Amino acid sequence: MQRKRPSVTYLICCLLVLLLVVSGKAQVRPVNPKATPETKNLYANLKRLSQKGVMFGHQDDLAYGVGWAYEPGSSDVKAVTGEYPAVFGWDLGELEMGKQANLDEVPFDKMKAMAQQAYTMGGLNTFSWHLHNPVEPAKTSWDKVDSTIKQLFSDKKAMKRYKSWLGTLATFMKSLKGPDGELIPVVFRPFHEHTGSWFWWGRDHCTPEEYIKLWRFTIDYLRKEEKVNNLLIAYSTDRFNSKEDYLERYPGDDYVDMVGFDIYHRPQPGVADSFVPDTRRMVETLREIGQEKNKVWALTETGLEMIPDENWWTETLLPIVKDSGLSYVLLWRNGRPDHYYAPYPGQKSASNFIELYRQPNILFLNDVAEEQLYKPLKSN
Ligand code: BMA
């Protein structure tokens, strides 16, 4: 008996199934296999969106700005451009101490409500943590104590304290809920700027092995003991010289979703300014690492304090982030009239900031809301 040849329709169907399987496999996944569906969607969307443009972010944007605080709806970025940033940065420092407000006086209940607002509007939240020293809890992040990590792992009382801090952190993360009761996925960026030595977890105060041990313990504890499944984990250094330097304390591909670094522009009178080429070089190294590891990459903190250069946005920031594949760039907080990193109406660089805002590949909230970060990956 002659065998029937498969029909063209049948072959096309097989091909489509194959394509679906292949594209499904190619979709990037967070390191936590138990990540919530929205967290998985967010990660895949961050990867996709980073091919379209760089999201603009600002620390404490909804909380306060130059000359105002806690006025619902306010934002210095919005006051200048008419639009909110796409990324909202927050810091959990002193949550572990049982305080009602963080180290910069942002009440945690308000922070939670603002993070919910950012999520509902379609933006992204990222949390850093300037935590105190778990061995000597009266000491802050900045009190440089050598060998804290080593002591933490040999001092039962300190370890118990640290676990309770992680419990408090987990409770906060698990209390972030969207309108339908779903957990809000966020980027968690612990133990940052560790290629510098100004925090107790910095380079001069611990060995690479100790840093990695603390990182893995922290992430495992949150995931496995506290069952926190709405975090994307960001590893972010300060200045670095090479790929090897960047990766010296990298805790491993199973412990990191996003690679980033923090870098501030601090021009010195009489010294040639190489901030743009230096930072762009770091961005390129980061891109290489991100591509090799199939992670998302971001400029997790930057800025020029008080922005005295009126063209800073298009002449300094833009050449650093343009066509870089960066997921986002986050400017630091507008804390005081002498400590701010985003313009406010009337500030010297405000009109140049609008030029940055108008760049098609620099994404603010409305561009990003359209992309539906928390929904399954769009096919286009
Ligand atoms: C620093 C400064 C401090 C602040 C800290 C944590 O860069 O802005 O004023 O307390 O970050 O947010």
C-alpha cells in the first residue's frame, strides 16, 4: 500500500509548533524558578524592551523633590517634562531596625503605596538597601567595619539578627500587592557599590568569597525560607576597570537576573574630564557581560549633583546610554536644594532635560505603560 504524503497544511503546522517551542525556550527566565507569573513576564519584557530603548528612572521620585514633599501626584520629572519617569527607585535602609521611615525619612507605608502607584501606572520599581551592620546593629552601612561578613557567619546571635532582618524585608516585599491581589514584581539590588569600600560589604572589608557567601545566603534565604517570589535580583558594582574586575565578586549566574553599576559624575576643577568615555567603556563591558550571560543590564545609579552643566542631559548622559542595550538608567534623589540629580522647573538644565525626554529611545512612563511589562511577552 502506498503511504500518503503529509499535506502542506500538516507541514506548516509542524513548523509553527517547532517555532513556538524554540521561541519559548529562547525567552529569558528569572533565576528563581518559583518566580510569580508577573515576575517572569516582567523579566522577559525588560529583555525585549531593552532592544527598543533605555527607561529613565529616578530615586524617590513620587515622594519628594526640591521644595516639596508628599504631595500626591507630584514629581520633579513630571513637573519639567509632563510625564513621570518609567523607573522608580526606593531604599529600604533602616526597615531592618524596625523604623517607620527609611534613612531618608520616607515612611515605609507611603513607600509601599507609591510603589503600588508606580506599578499600577505601568512603571518599574527597584529597591536598594542601605542596611545597618548585622554584627554591630547600631552601626550604619557607612561605618566601615572589617570582617563583618566573616563574623556574621560565626556569631550565632548576629546570624539570628540577620535572619530576622531578612524576615522583615521579606514581609515588606510580600506586602507589595497590585489591584487584583497579585504580588508586584520588583528589582532588588542588595550590597551595591561593593567595588568601592565605603560600606561594610565593600571591597576592602571582605574577601570575594565572603561577599559571595553573604549574597548567596541572602538570596537563598529570601527564596527558600521566606518564599519571596516577586524579586528580580540585581548585582551592581561601583566603578570597575575590566570584565575580570567586574566579575571578581559575582555570585554566579543562578543568583543574578540583572547586571549593573553605579557611577557619579564629579568633575574636578583643573582635571581633564573623562566621565563620558570612561562610563561608556564600562557600559560596553557591561553589555558584553550581559550578552554572554543572557542577563538584563542597567545603569543602576548615576547623576551630577545640582546639575550645574545646562547641557548635561544630551551632552553627557545621552552619549553614555544611547544604543547601549541598557534596560534603564536611574538618577539619584532630589533630596535637598544642594543635593539633587534631576531638574525641577526653572533649574538650569530643565530645557536640555526636555530634549533628552524627546529622544525616541529614552523611555518615560507612557512609552513603558504601553508595553505592559507585567503581561505575557508581546509577539512583536
Ligand atoms: C546618598 C545620599 C544620602 C542618602 C543615601 C541613601 O547618596 O543621597 O543623603 O541618605 O544616598 O539614600
